[in-house]
Amino acid sequence: MTTSPNGTYVLGSAGKVTDAQGDVFAINGNGQITVNGVVDETTDRVDALGYYDGQVWQKNADNYWYSKASAADTWANIPFSDGVPIPVPPESANDTVATAAFERITDGNGNQWFLVNRQVAVDGVADTTTDRVIQLDYVNGVIWQENIDGNWYSKTTPSDTWTQTTNVDPITGASGPTQLEAWTGAESNDAANANNWSQYHVPVAGEPLDMNSGTTMDLGGGNLAGDRLTLVGFSSGTINMTAGGSLKLDAGQGQVKVNITGGKVTLDVIGGFDSGVEVTADRLSSGLLHAKMIFASLSVTGGTMLLNGDSLFQGTSVLLNSNLAGTGTALLTSAVSRTSHIEVTGSIGAGVTINAAADIG
């Protein structure tokens, strides 16, 4: 076994750490550490592992850190006064907002908060006390969450209880419930038909949008009012786009097929763990592409993809059986030691830059 790179930091059950002796540490679904597959019964409520300066580190939900140099050693507690003992992602800026699965908030103790299937997840573990969540805010060291009824709840650490204190966004001061608009396709595939939406109206700006599994949507210009469409869980779906169509897509952990015909469309794609986005364009079609994907895959067949600014691919496979043009940078990085790669079988325009870099792992 290869020893993990110095500074490796993994959350939940998303990765593992290998020490200098070749022993493999991981976190199981019960929040306990396993060593070479065997549960370490002295551990509990663990949400992060790290490897730094020859030590394996663990953090639990109360933000206590422990370390050991080998599997046979006893875990040594690191006092709160010592702060976060290993390099972790930097604390998010004040007034950071997260509304999509890819967007994460890192608090002052290195905990990472994000949205998964409309629940809050902390360090890769879903908080089952939360539901129908559409937004996270980070304000003065406090985590805030808003649900689709417009109610706001807050807490400071993962072990705290959520407290409902307001129905006002702590950053913008805006108030009022936000109705979730879910695509049902009850009458047809036409996104401009109000009867195909759960609230029986075509989306307006500011609404959170969901798409359930196995459905198909025909999308023309302006149908989604600029809102982001989120796939629920491991959903699958098909979206047919015609000239002028614009799609902000959060694929979550799902699989999406996007078919483009008749001209240029705009695609803004977010992809999470094990999601896949497959784009097919006819010979006359093109997509103005912006992407932000982690542990995902993007494949394009036909047409031309036009970069619209910078796109980020972390631990993601990108296959473009098409041309790549436009203006911008495609940045490929590793993610928890999972590599990215890009293959373009067509031409590459002069305005395109492809960069590669490694993350801390």
C-alpha cells in the first residue's frame, strides 16, 4: 500500500488514509474508524480523517481531534486550545452562501457543511433532523439553513441543536416563504406548460426547482427563468433543448441526458459524487458551457462546446467527442487522490486554456 500524501484530509466515508506501515484507516456508516476493515471500537461519531507529519488524525462531531502514529497505538486527544492541528480547507468567508450540492461552507473548526437531497450534511454525514432545505448561509461563525417554507434555523457546531430564530435571510434581510417547484411532466414534456409543474405555474425567478427520476423535459428559451434545476438523489432524467434554451443544472448524484438541436444553448452544470451528464448535439448545435464538477463525468457528442469563462473539474472525467472553443480555462484537479482527465477528439480553439493541478491529497 502507498502511504497517503502528507496533508490528506477526507470526510465521512468518502475516502481513506494509509499510514507508513500500510494500514488503511476509513470511516464506516456508524461513524467508527475501521483499520484494514476491522472496526476500532474505541472510536465513535467520527466525521473526518487526516494524515499529517506521520500521524493519522481523526475528528469527531464535537470537534475533538485525536492522533496516533500506528494502528497499535492509543489515540491521543488534542486539546481544544491547540486549534485545528492539521491543514484543512480554509474557513469560508463571512456571508458565504451555498445553494447547490457542490458548494461547501467550511467553519472555523474545519467542518464542511453542504446540501444533499434537501438535507444539511456535515463532513459527509447527512443531518436527518433537516429536510426540504434550499440554502445555507455562514455569518459570523454561525451556520444558517433555510427550508422551502422560508423558515431559518441556526447552529454553531455540528453537535448543537438547530434553533429557529427568524424568517429573514441573515445576509440579505429578505423574508417570505419560497415554494419548491417540482417538475412532474403530468401533461406533456413542455417546460412552458404550467400543468407540468407541482405549483401549476411556469417557474419565475428565485424559485428552487426539482426534477424527479425518469422524466423528460423539453426546454426552450427562458422557460426556467434563470433558476437552477436540481435532480433529487440518484435520479435520472432527459432534457431536450432547442435554440436559445438556458439550463442551470445541479445533477447532484444523478444521471442526466441533455439533447441539443437547432442552434446555440447555454449550459451551467454542477455535478456531485458519481453524477454523470451526457450531452448530444447535432451538427448545427453548440453549447455555451460553464461547469463545476467533482467526482463526476461529462461526455459530449457532436457539435461544439464553447467555454464560457472558467470551468472546474475535480476528480472528474471529461470526454468531448466534439470541438472545444469559446474563451476560458478548463481546470482539472485531483480530489481526495481521485484524478481528473480530459479528452477532446475535435478541434480546440485559440481562446481555450487547459490547466492541470493537484489538490492537497
